[in-house]
Amino acid sequence: MDISHLLAAIQCPEPEEQELTEMTIEGVFYSQLVHYDCIDGYAINTDTNITEQERQTITCQADGTWDINPLPCPHSKFYLSILSIFDTLCRIVEMIIVNYDHYVPFTHTVQPCTGNLKLLE
């Protein structure tokens, strides 16, 4: 029994706009997609590469609901890049100290870089 015509009639609710995203609706019926792209300069995750474009895709399911709830893109890549620069500088200083210590031993304790710099939310 072919039920494809029944599935084609299943409709999901109109997708909601998300903060700092551009929404592209391919359709709102069964198996159709809606794409959410973060606008330039923003990201969903704080560990996103500065040049990476983040995209979320939701799919209309057989029960008339979307498979996931899309997330907004609240994180500014400008601030993320600043954190990345600070983390890189910290690692460079750490390498200099370690190499320098081979020639002139330090009498101070040096706090290692954690690599876990995060934006305060």
C-alpha cells in the first residue's frame, strides 16, 4: 500500500524566526526542510571557527512537528576572535618561558594557559 500521498499532506507549523539568523524555507510539508544560517559575524557556539558559516536544518516529520528546535546565533565572532588571539598569545608566552627556563631557571611559578577562555554570558 502506497502512503506517499498521505505523507505529502502532512504539514508542520510555520517555522519561527531565530535571533541573528537568516531563514530559508524549502517547504513546510512532510520531509521538507527549513535552513537557519547565522548572519555574518555571529555564531551558535563559542568554539566556532571565525570563518565558518553555521547552519542548522530542521525537517518536517510524519507527526507534523519539526525534528529539532533551532537555536539563535547569540555569540559575536568579533569577541570570539579576540578570545582566540588572547589564547594564542598566552601559549606563545608559555613557550617562551619554558624555553627561557632552560637557560635561566625561573624562581616563579607560571600559571599555564588553559585554552578554556570563554565569553561571560
